[in-house]
Amino acid sequence: MSRDPVPIGRRVAYLRVRRRLSQQSFADRLGKSKSWVDKVERGVRSLERLSTIREIAAVLRVDPAALLGRDVQPAEVAERSEGVARIRAALSAYPMAFGRQADRAVMPPDRLAREVRHAWTTYQHARYPRLVELLPTVLTEVHRAHGQHPEAGRTAVVEMDRVTAAVLVKLGEGSLAWLAADRAMSAAAGDRVLLACAAVQLGEVLRGSARAGPVMLAAASQIAAGTPEALSLRGSLLLQAALIAARAGDDRTAGRLLDEAAELGDQVGDGHDHYRTAFGPAAVEVARAAVAVELGDGPEAVARHEKAIGRDGWRWLPVEHRAAHLIDAARAYLRTDDPANAARVLVRAERIAPAEISHRPAARDVVAQVARHSAAPATVTQLAINLGVL
């Protein structure tokens, strides 16, 4: 993929400052003049000779690739690819359908329930590398239990396929996420509540498909209002439908759905996590910001972001939810030509949920966009270099 890289001179300046070298001391170590260093860093003088680049890299104690902006695949990227391959294998296996492993005892229901809860907790704390490591084994076990005891194991398989779809969306594995969400929908068939739960993740997977909106609304209509749990499911589906409408450019529908969800959110209140939705007034406000970003309205998105983080309910949202919102906020600040605040929220997101930045391709792209801005602060430049996106 072609990119607009940060000028090499700017990288030199940043890395020199990080090494606590003045332009004069840096020039002395290179055997150059201070004026030569200044011109390089300002982009007035180009660096074309590889031998010179290597000399600069040696003084700065970095790999020449860090100066050239070449893609360097961090170890975690390779590990993530291997983990996704194992998840794909687990999702693609149907041992029970052919009578294989039938002689093996399935995991007891209480143990399965604990494993499912642990998987969701790991996801909501944005510990994606750990979750990717856990998923293949747990997926295999819940599908085996479902194969032997379809009714007893149905909730566990739906919930595991949901969390699998959720983390695969984070990792940018759309096709595989769709497979997990589709399997959750199939397993949930006949149970309105489970079907609505599965539909929440299907909405995340199919965010870019306008056809998914009616599916969200149909699932919401099947849930009888009354309990906070039911209201949370309906509200979450309305939020998904609003985000799908916004992606399609339908601001009127998105606004109407957000208002409907807000009414439900007020009834539920903040600080709950019914059906792993974290639905409530704070979640609705966060969704309003995301919708504004999708519609290209930077000022509105920034205003909604600042309102959202000022709510008491903000701190009750899962770590994953808050970090994901901060990335949306960075996109909003970029739309208002405010790289300083975009960098600030990205650094904050990385601090509370490192994997949300390092393991999510969409987040890495935002970091690169902010770092390439001519007025980007050094904090985001350092983050971008550490991620290997500059």
C-alpha cells in the first residue's frame, strides 16, 4: 500500500532530540556542519546517499529502516497472523458432524461458562493477544459441547462466536469475523434473545452494508421491552443500525435511531453490561460521536466526544469501548485540523489499552495519519515509529 511518508529530515530531527543531541553535537559526530544538519532536518537538503543514511543511523543508534520509513513488521504482527490462522482452523472444523472425537468427554457446562466469561472479560480489557491465544481451544470445546448437546451448549457457542467475531473485527479480519457472526446467528436460531445478541456482532461485522440495517431493526423488534436486559439489547441493535445508516450517508435515519436508543439508555442507566453490550446513556453519546465521524462532521463529533468523556458513565464503559472511542475522537480532531488533540487522545488510548493501538489496523492507520501531519507533536511521532507505521 502506498503511503505519504514523513520526510526523512523530520525523522532525523525527532530521533536526534530523543537521543538528547544538539544539532552541533550531532553534526560533530557526523563530521558535518551544524548548517548541514539544520538543512537536512528542515528538508532543504535531501539525503540521497545510502552511505550517509547509514552513518546517521549509526550515530542515532537506530536501524536505517527507521529513517527511510520502510515497513518493519513487528513481532506481534507475525504472532497475530499465526493466531488468526489458528482461529480460522477452529472455526472451520466440524468434528462432531462426522462423529469424530465422540469418545472424548466434553467440557462440563460450568467450566464452559467460566471460559466464556473469561474470554469476554479478556476482550473488554482489550487484551487481544491473550484472547487470540485462548480462542482456538475454547472454540473447539464449545463447539464440541454444542455438537453433543445442542440445547445445553447453545448459549456458550453463541457467546463464544460473538466474542470471536468481535475480536476479529478489531484485527481487521472481516471475512473471518463474518463467518463467526454467521455461525452465532445460526446457533441462535429459534431463541429471540440469543438471536439479538448474535445480531449485535453481525452489525459490527457488516457496518459497511446498508442491507444490514433492516436486520438489526428486525432483531430489535423481536425483543419485548420491559427489563433492563431487554432494553439494552434493543438499544444496542438501534445503535448498530444508526452506525450502518451513517456509513451509508443517511443522516436522518441515523439521527432518528440514535434518539430512540437514547430513550432506552435513559431507562437502563450507566454502569451495566447486560448481554455484554455496556449499553446506557454513555454508550449512546459515544455512538453519537462515531456517527458524526462517519458523516464527516468533525465539529459535531468533537463536541459529542467532549460531552461523552465528561459523563459520569464514561468510566463505567469497558476499557475496549473507551479506547475505541478515543480512536474515533482522533479521527474527529483530524477533520477539524487539530493534530495536537488527535495525538493526545491517541496516546491516551495507547496508555489504557495498548493492544487497541498495536493490534488494530484501523487504529494504526489513524496514528500514521496524525503523525504525518506537519504540526504533529513528538509524542505521536514516537508512537508511530514504535508501531513501525512511519
